[in-house]
Amino acid sequence: SDAGYLGKIPELPEGLAHFAKARWGWDINPAQVKIAPDVGVGVIEIARLVTKPGDKILINTPVYYNFYNWITELHCTLVDAPLKENNLRYELDFAAIEASYATGVKVHILCNPHNPTGDVWNEEDIIRLLEISKKHGILVFADEVHAEIIREAITFNSTSKYDFNSVITANALSKGFNV
């Protein structure tokens, strides 16, 4: 698709399901796998289904700069619940996230593993975040393109591994496999 010719790749859904189960313990329904030219296009097109111009989208700064561009392209309002620094690591600020959700946020674009901090959200944090998002009816769009480039000693937990029905996860070969 780098040349602009994204077509059907019939073996991709089954291949991804097999890989995700073996690598991350994540059961994917191949029928739910969709292809986009890149994560940004995926975020924008999914967000267009659930937002209208002026709606609020949450991010957690510091974050990959294109998150700002995507929100601008959607003509939505950026809401920030900054990460908390704790002993040279960053953590999700659940009080700030929930307070932001309560203001009418429609979508939360989550970076997992986080870019640029490199932090990987643990299972407890992901479940807590998803419980809060479900309570407020928030769609979490998880950018997980860095899942394959974490240290071996760290366990990656995909947000879609947990059955909350309020998560869309994007992954790609581009970062983890350098294509």
C-alpha cells in the first residue's frame, strides 16, 4: 500500500489472529480485522463514525505529535489528561482521565506502548481505564504500533485483549518489523 494500491489481503485476518494469540494471548475474531493504509487513517475514519466537528477527543501528553493533527483534521476539540511522572516513568492519571470523560469526551486516543515515553501499560491499568471508559460510554482507540519493540522482560497487554466492546485497536508492521 505504500505505493497507494491498498487492496484485499485475504490471508491477513487469519495470520494476525494466529500471531496475536501466540505472541500476546489475544483472541482475535478474523472477521473483525479491517485494513487501513496507516494508523492515522484508521483513527480518523473510525472517529468520523462517532464524532462530529466540535466533539471532544482525549489524549495523554506527552504524546506522538500526529495525534494533534488527527484531531485537527476531524475539527474536534482536544482534551488532555497528561501522564503523571513518577520516578522517571510515566503513569496514566486516572482521576484526570475520568474528570475529562465527564466533560463529554467521545473518543480517547491511547498510545500503548506509549510514544514517546516507552512506558507499557500493565493489565491492571488497562482494565481500570477500560472500566472507566465503559462507565462513561467512551470509545478507546488504542494505537499499539509499538507492541513489538518492547524489552523482553516487559509484558505487552493489548487493550483489545479484554472484553469491553469499547475498544478499537490499531497495529501495524511498520514499527515492530521495520517495513
